[in-house]
Amino acid sequence: MAQALQDQRVQREAEPRQEGFGVYEENMPVVEAWIGVETQWLYAGMAGVQTGLNYAGVQAWLQIFIKPGERPAIMRGLQLMERAALDAMNERRQQEKER
């Protein structure tokens, strides 16, 4: 599985990069993990509001794709991104209510 992740990295590096925003090289492992766990959101209520990541699913993904010594730092990074994403989604919902 580690080879599959490495193959994905090599393929991504070979593809032309789209303009948008930059990511510092040291943050790429967390960004790649974020992309890997993007289907692990939990939803609540009739509106299907995202409430956070399914940590059991995230942990399973980390065990498959990330070396044990790297997992704590990757998890902390994922939690930071999760909080920022939830804040952005909440802000967007609030703006839509105000319209």
C-alpha cells in the first residue's frame, strides 16, 4: 500500500500543476492525507450538515498509508484542517442565511 501512495505522489508530480494556491512542501503529507480521507465526513440533521471527520475511518486510512512514526503529526494536521474546513462551511451557511 505504501507503494500505491508513492505511485500516486509520482503521478501527481508529473501532472502539470494548476494555478490556485501554493502548499509548502512540508505540508504536503497532510494535504495528501486530507485528500485521502475526504470521504470520511460525518453528517447530522435533515440538512446533512458536516460535523467533523469520522476518526475511525481516518485512523484506518492512516494505518494503511502512513508510517507509524508519522501518524501523530499527520493526525494533528488533519484535525487542524478539519477545524478550518468546519469554520469555513459554517461561515458559508451563515452567509447564505443572511441572503
